[in-house]
Amino acid sequence: MNMKLTNTLSTMLDDPRLFRQHAYVNGKWTHGDGGREETVFDPATGEVIGYIPWLEAHQIREAVDAADAAFVHWRALRADERAERLMAWHDLLQAHREDLAIIMTLEQGKPLPDARGEVEYGASFVRWFAEEGKRTFGETIPSHIPNAALGTLKEPVGIATLITPWNFPLAMITRKAAAALAAGCTVVVKPAGETPFSALALAELAERAGIPAGVFNVVLGEPAEVSKILCAEERVKALSFTGSTRVGRLLLEQSAQTVKRVSLELGGNAPFIVGPDMDPKEAAFAAVAAKFQTAGQDCLAANRILVHESIHDEFVEHFAERMAALTVGNGMESEVDLGPLIHRQAVDKAAAIVDDAISRGATLVAGDQTRAPGENFFMPVLLTGVTPQMKVWREENFAPVAGVTAYRDDDEVIEMANDTEYGLAAYVYTHDIRRIWKLLRALEYGMVSVNSVKMTGPPVPFGGVKQSGLGREGGITGIDEYLETKYYCLGALGSVSGS
Ligand code: NAD
């Protein structure tokens, strides 16, 4: 192990114990029995920031054993007792925000202010579900059976496996785990190998918050190997996955054998529709904000920007001007807007998507890659004249590549916007109420944001339709993914008035 570099990360933290290089199973920091490990790099510099073990099959099963044993006690706590521990976890996330943000920027690459924002965002779900856990009400059902009382109870489904991506390494875990824990479930988390340290810091803080051993486990390993074991496990009752549509389909198939409760938050390919009544500058600035967060590695990124032909040219000018003002660099430096992409393959994929668009007739308005400050960096690109035949239209590019197209009328733009297998989020910019209503109803997306770039947060049901997923996270229904409804019929009660 390269001690010098891994020590560097520890020395940057106020609390070095937040930087853990072991899996966390049954309240213990665990080595891999087979000696396999994975190296974790800082995508901005290519330096090694640490190592994580890969657990063996029997160790993954031990995590399930631990979650199974802990479930008995965790579910038996009162909702307000679980809420107290979740609030303690929330408070610790807030108290260690700066350290968590540093860990995140080093492993993921996003600018430090964005990482701080993600810690806040991630913590906000813990607070939300700490409260929601206290409101998992059942129902009283007016009885159709003589002398009987009918109703429902809400009960935790059991062990939940949570598999998460690298683009939001902390919030994608808390959005799931807080809901599951509040419901009374125990969890086995499998974070992305690129960004394990945020997940492990969450485990350290969960322990300090009094979340008992076995309730929150973090397993690390070869992704396909780990998921096969967890999906085949009958004791795992729910699987919640955030990641690519390709892997989501695989996990859905694997979960079929044990008929799990499956929630999938998959890819997106968001349209950003600009109506003819819009101020082109205002719309262009909003589109830049909606496209380039996390260097475009965001499932909500505005990939296909559809602008009414009457304002298209002016919009493109403003977009290019705003895009040129974005600073690309190491997220640890101040004044950086876009950090690196997660690894070199992502840069190669982005370059191939741009080349494909140009070869099929798109115009490269801006995006000079010779100015990239390092090998994992990709300068923002603006393409115009993009068409449905191009990869930039069809694929989720997950890079700072924006494609603009002009449209003639509302019917045409609806058809264009829906022309994708994805259905996560769409943006609409117009002040015409009739157009807003028409688009809102016609867009085949789980989320539509009108005249606002920001759309997410704890109170809203986050999720997609079509190949963008199943289920919703957050909001008042997010906890339902981890609850069973148990119907009861209490018969032979004698005369029950009003039943
Ligand atoms: P990914 O699908 O490659 O990986 C996600 C997780 O699955 C990781 O933990 C990874 O280790 C694991 N994994 C990878 N291959 C696997 C396999 N063969 N079997 C089992 N597990 C496997 O996705 P990513 O590249 O980490 O993240 C980017 C994707 O996530 C994008 O498509 C993005 O849109 C999506 N995403 C969606 C949301 C949402 O809420 N809808 C949020 C963030 C990211």
C-alpha cells in the first residue's frame, strides 16, 4: 500500500478517522479475506488516494447474516427511537460537512462548493425520513364483513440492498438508506468502486450516531460478483439501485428469481425546451446551469436543448458566451466550475460522441479540447444542428456536451422531446400558460421543471418513467419502497358499531 499518498488525504481532514479503507460489516472494519483490493484515484490528478478491499462471497453473505440478525432489534424499536438515531446521524453529517466535502471532491472530482452542497442535500434526506418514519400510518377499512374490524399495518420489508453510482457518492446513499432505516429495514450498501470513501465515512458517522452494528453495512467488491450474491439471497427483500439503465436491467433480471421489491433510478436524457416567448439570454443562462453541473455527469443534465427557431441564433450566442466563462480545473481549487470526468474512458466516450455528431452534420460552435487542463478533463462543448440520428441525441452523454436544435412548433417539440428511451426529467422554459400546460401533460417524463433549474429535494417524488426506472425516492411516497402493507381482519368481535 502506498502509505504516503493515502496519508495525504487523512492529513487534510479535521477528523482523519472519517477516511476509512475497509469495508464495514456488522459494526466492524473489515479486510478482504482473499487479499484482493482496488485502487482509488483522484480523477483530477491521477494520484492514488487510497485502497479498498474486495470482499469474498462468504463475506458478502456475512453482511447479510449481520443485517438479518440486526433486523430483529431495529424493527422492534419505536419509530421515534429510530428517528432519534437518524437525527443524530444527520447532525454529524452537518458537523463534518467540510471533511465529507473534501473526501468527495478528491474521489469524485466535483468542485468543493458543489461537494459541500451535496453533503447538505444528502443530510436533508436523513432529516426528512427521520420525520417520515413517524408517519407510516396504516388504515382503518370500513368493514363489509359482519362483526369484524379491518385495517392495515405498515411493516418494514426486511433487508434492503442499496447499490449506488459515483456521480453523487453521498446523497444517492442517504436518499435510500434514510428511507430504509426509518421504515425499520436494515441495509447492505454497495457503493461505486470509484467513490467508496464517502460511503465509508457515512458508516463511521452512522456508528457514532448510535445506529447499531449490522443495521448499516457497506460491502465492497467486484460489482457483478457482489450483486449476483445479493440478488440471489432470499433474505434480501428489497433492492434499490441508482445507476445506468444497462446495469439496472441486469439487476432487475437477477432479482426476479427471489421476487424482490425493486426500485430503479436509472439514466436520463433530459430535453430543455425553450418557447418563442422567452428572453433568449435568460433561457441560455438557465440551460448552461442545467447542463454543466457535475461536469455534465448528472442524470438531470439538460442534454438536448430544443429552442424555438425564432430565437435560436440569439440563444446560441448567449449560451456560447456563458459557457466560455466556465472555469475547468481541479475541484479543490477555488473558482472552478467544472472538475474532471470520472476517468479516461469517460473522456474518450465524450470525444466519440462529439466526433459522431460532427461527422453526421452537427456544427461545433465551441469546445477546444487542447485547452483541457489534464487527461481526465473535457472542455465544455456546444453543438448545434443535432439530429435524432446522432449519439448525442440518443445516448446519455454524461459529459459537458450540449446539443442544440431548432424546432418550429409545440407539436414538433413534444415529439422531439419524447423521442428517447429515457423518461427521467424535462425542463420547459416559457411563460405562456397554455403552452406550459400542454407540454406538462404531453411530456413522457417522471419530472417536469418549468422555469426552474433546481427541481430536487427531500419533499419531492424523484424518479423516472420508460427506461429511466421504477419507483420514486424522497417525498411522502419514498418510504413506501421499504414498507409492506399488512392487511388484517379481526373477526368474531360481536356487534361492532360503525365498522
Ligand atoms: P453504473 O450503472 O455503471 O454503476 C452503478 C453501480 O452499479 C455502481 O455501484 C457499480 O459498481 C455497479 N455496477 C456496475 N456494473 C455492474 C454489474 N455488471 N453488475 C452489478 N453492479 C454493477 O452507473 P455509474 O456509471 O456509476 O453512474 C452513472 C449512471 O447513473 C448514469 O446512467 C446516471 O444517469 C445514473 N444516475 C441516475 C440517477 C437517478 O436518480 N435516476 C442519479 C444519479 C445517477
